[in-house]
Amino acid sequence: MTAKPGLELELEDVLFLDDEEDDDELYYFYDNEENYWRLREQRGDMPIIKHSNLVDYLKQVLVWLYRLENYHVNREVNFYQTANPKEKPLYPDIFVIKSTKPFPEERGYQLGIDGPAPQLVIEIISAKTRKIDIGAKPGHKPQRYAQWGVLEYFAYDPAKRRGRSNIPRLYGWQMVDGNFVAIEAQPNGWMWSEQLDSWLVPDEAFLRLYDRELNMRQKKEEYEEQEKLASYLREEVERREKEASYLREEAERREKLASFQRELKAQQESENALKRAEAERAEKEAALQQAEAERAEKEAALQREAELNQELKLMAEKLRQLESNQ
């Protein structure tokens, strides 16, 4: 294989064909990984780490979002409109193709041959690509994606704001009656995506997706971690409910025990009161009996005294009679 002279300077004229083999299949220079990254380095659009992290994050979120549909969600694949090997491809930062047709793995993606145009494309803006990403001049991405038939295109700027807070971070276009129309952002900067059925929400270095109920869409790992947390919280709630139920039952048991003890104490107090009353009654009766005994004893003493006095009188009478008889 040989490359056309002047490769480093005239990138649009690149042609790299296999001259040694009789093969009708076109080979795109851009689709060789080593050449792909060399060309990007020469163009000065090597991905910044934070941009790459954002693209990877969005890809993971969208892959998990479409896990059941098994749609194609990918990043930085060379797209072509024609079979012309001189065509300069576009490589969207991230795209969604709502199709389950096998995706080409060994070469770029030719529209209409390998499948339909992406329904959605997201580009991450950098200082060097800003005009291309959001410009309206011929050859700029909004126009080219519109030509492809892309239904929605968003561009997001994750750069740190330095006195440019009035400049939007998020830009969007959607196909309306065959025309690419700019999407009007909400006052808070949010944009609605019909294709993703989601809100696109600027978040500094990240672009978040939220559903209609304003729940943030997540990566698989975040979802599983949240499910683990939710499972733990459910188990913790169940444990605490069981603990609360046990405490309620224990409180009821203790209340019943305390009520029984109060009733027993009241019964004992009532019995003690009866015993005290019985003792007082017995004591009074004993006192009456003692008083009666004392009265009877006095009466007996008086009776004996009266009888003794009578006997004394009789004896004195007899004595007088005796004395008078003498």
C-alpha cells in the first residue's frame, strides 16, 4: 500500500489503496487505527482527557438506556456518505443508531450501505472545534448531519467558564419537516431530546440525562450501585420495622405486665384493707368483750359484797338475839 504524496499537508486529498492485490473493496486510509490517530494529531483535534471521559460517560449511560432494545451506541466511528475513498469522514463523539443490524467492525460506516444515519449525534465542543461543531457555514457539522438525515444533533461545551457565563454550554438541532431547526433551551439551559426521551442537562464538565420524572439516567455501574443501596435501604427499613414491631410488642407486653401488677397491687391493697378492717372489728369486739367481762366482774363483786353484807346483817341479828336471851 502507498499513500499519496503530501499526506501531512493535504488531508482532504488522501487516497490509500491496495495496489498489490486485486480487490474491488475500497480501503479507507482513515480506518487504519494508526493512521486515524496520526491524522487527528496532525489536525490538532486529539481528544482531551476530560472530553474523552465525558464521551465515555455518555456512551455508558446510553448503552444502559437502550440495553433492552440493543441499539447501536458508539463513539468516534468514521462515517462516509459515499464510496469515494477521498471523502473526508466525520467521526461523531457519540451517536445512536436505532437498529439491531450488525454493525461493521473492521472499517468505517457508509450511510445507506451499512445502515441508516444515526438518529442522534452528540459532539463535545473544544476550543479548536467550536466553530465546526456549532457553525452554520457549509461543511460545518450541523449542515453535514442535516444532509445525512440525522434527526437530532447536540453539541456540548464542558470547558470551565472564565468570564463567559453568558455563553451557552448546550446547543441543539432537530429535523422538523425536512429542515434542521435549532432547539430552544429552557431558561435553566436544559433541552429536551425526543430521540432520547430525556432532558439534556448541563452540569459543568458533564452532560446529564434526566427522564420525564426528572430522575437522572445512569450508567450500569451507577444503576447497580443504586440498586444495591436501595436493596440495603429496603432491608434496613424492614429490619427497623421488625425492630419497631418487636419494641411495640415488648411495650405492649410490659404494659400488660404493669397493668397486671397494678391490678394485683390493688387487689392486695383491697385484701389488706379488708384484713385491717377485720382486725379493727376484732379488736373492737375484743375491747367490748373485755369491757363486758369487766362489767360482769364488777357486778359479781357487788353481788358478793351485797351477799356478804346480808350475811353480816344476819349474823349481827343472831348475835343480838343470843345476847338478849341471856
